[in-house]
Amino acid sequence: MTAQAPLIIVGGGLAGSLAALTLAERRPDVPVLLLEAGQSFGGNHIWSFFDGDVPPAMRALVTELSPVRWPRHKVCFPARKRTLSMAYNAITSAGLDRLVRARIPAISWRLGADVARTEPDAVILRSGESLAARAVIDARGPDGSMPGLELGWQKFVGIEFASASPDPDCATVMDATVPQIDGYRFVYVLSLANDRVLVEDTYYSDGPELDAATVSDRVRALAVERGVSGTELRQEHGVLPVVLDGDVDLFWPADDPIARLGVRGGFFHPTTGYSFSLALRMANALADLMGNLDAPTLARWTRAEFLQHWRDGRYFRLLNRMLFHAAEPHLRYRIFEHFYRLPPSLIGRFYAGELTGLDKMQILSGRPPVSVGRAMRALLRQGKSR
């Protein structure tokens, strides 16, 4: 490795792209090479977030991603319907791809770069090419299972339709009035433009299996029920981990010499699976690091950040165990129905992962939405979590 070897970020999804963009702007002294196996950055996704999810230092970058914004959002449950005056936002992978190409010199990124192996100071492509690095950050998605973690799953299929929106100024973020299939099921309806609407069918399930064809048919039926019709423009699907418990040393051994970002590093909201806020925060913190950003420094730093995130997420993992272990799958919606009785400010802090001690007490107050006995067993159920 030479002093001019770049910091190589493997994976041009959300976390890797945001890190590369932020370094390009604020650390021009650090050469960066962003590698992506696909033919565009960000894949085929929409990432949603609340205003409070965005660190102040990253607001300008988020604005450049041209987010869609709804001044209100609503939730619907069998016994509770509520519209909240809390803005909801979304960015698209197409917007992320455009910004990477516009803001990062072409010499500093490569598409179609299929990585075979990562080392602390090199990346070896499947073509056999070896790329020297001052350090490597692995920002790809998880490689198969996430060892050491006990997981539930949030999985979804979304279809974007060329259609007028039934409610262009209000995002439906959780409509659980649909039949409960394969765990807790709810529907998103997001008006992305005057003539484009996303309808998404989401499940909190015990297993990661997703029959995308079957769920796609359900999405089409849901769209008709909600007055959305037209040509299908795009389809996306995903399976996100929901962390219930785990052994952090199995998931990320202390002697792992390679830094991580994104889902591979456990940087996502333990309950919602949202990763946008943490990707922004980690990109911001990475750009603020002093020194040469060598491999040992970055490996230690990213693991330390994960350990802090793990400690901060203990209460959320407790809630997740209650959701998956205390409630019958078809009754899991009652936990969210109970949650949405709370003040909007608390709901915002929940999604931002910044609950106060009083917030935690309020969430568990009131008439329990599940059996008290099962709730207590779920809350006390804990293995090697730290």
C-alpha cells in the first residue's frame, strides 16, 4: 500500500454512497474509491424518514437528494385511525445514483465491480484484479444470515403505479386494517408525484421467506381498493432484519480487521429496520474523524460505534421480543395500535432512536395490548445480549 492508495468503500448502496459523498465534500485529502457490483448506485429502493432523523450537518446533502415530502401522515388500525401533523419524507435510489455521479469524480467510483474478497488493505475482484487500499470499508448488505443475532423479519413488496394519488399531501405509512397474514401486516401508500403512487405490502414475520409473486398480486388488489390504478412503472422488494437479541462478539468479532457500515455493520433501527438516519450519522461521523483513516483505526472505530448502537438499542430489542414472542402473529398489530396513542413528539423520538427514560415508561404504560403473562416472559427472555 502507498500513501496515495484510496480508501475503498465496497458497496454503493445507501450507506456506502452517503459515506463517499460526505468524504468527497469534507475530506478531499482522503482519496476514495467506491465499488458497486450493480450498474447503478442505491439499487432499486425508496428510503423513508422523518425530519428528526436527519442530523443538522447532513441536511444540505439530503436536500440535494430531492426528497419527496408529505406535510402529514396517517396510520390506520382496526380500533384507531390517526392523522399526525408530522412531515414524512422519502428519497429514491435514482436520486442517490444521480448525486453520486454528479458529485464524485468518475475516477473515484466503479460500477460492475464484483468483489470476491476483502482484506484490510486490498480488494480482490472476481475478475482477479487486485486493488490496493489505505483501508477498506465493507458497506455491502449482509452475506447470508447475520451470525450471532436472533432475528425477526420485516419484508415487503412495493409497486409504483402511473396513477393520480387519492391523497397527495398525506402519506399512509401504516394501514393495518387489512387481513393479517404471515405476522403483522400493513400497507404503505405514498404519492411520489402527481402521477406516480407507490403501494407497498409489508409484513413483520418470523421467517425471511418472501413469495414476491404472491405478494405482488396482493399489492395490485390493494391498489385497486385504494383508488390507485394505472401502468406499473417499477417494483421493489426487500427483507429487513429486526433484532431481538444476540451475541455481539459472534456478529462482529473484536479481531475483525475490516471496517463495516450499513446493514452489514448492524447500523439500522432495531425495530423498524430503517437505515437512512444511521447511514447519515455514520457518514457525518466518518468525515469528522481526524488522521489518515488507516485500516486499524477504521476497524476499531466502526466496531466501537456498533457497540454503542447496540447498547442504545437494548430497549428496542426488548420491545421486539414482546412483539414476536408475546403476541400471536395475527394479533401483533395491537402493539402498534397501542403505541400510536402516544404524543407525536414521542413517536418522532422513537423513529429517531432517541427515546428518553420517560418515553420508555409511557410506551409500556396503559392497558397491555397482549397477555400480561406472555409479555413478562417475552420481556425477561434474554440470551447473550450485551
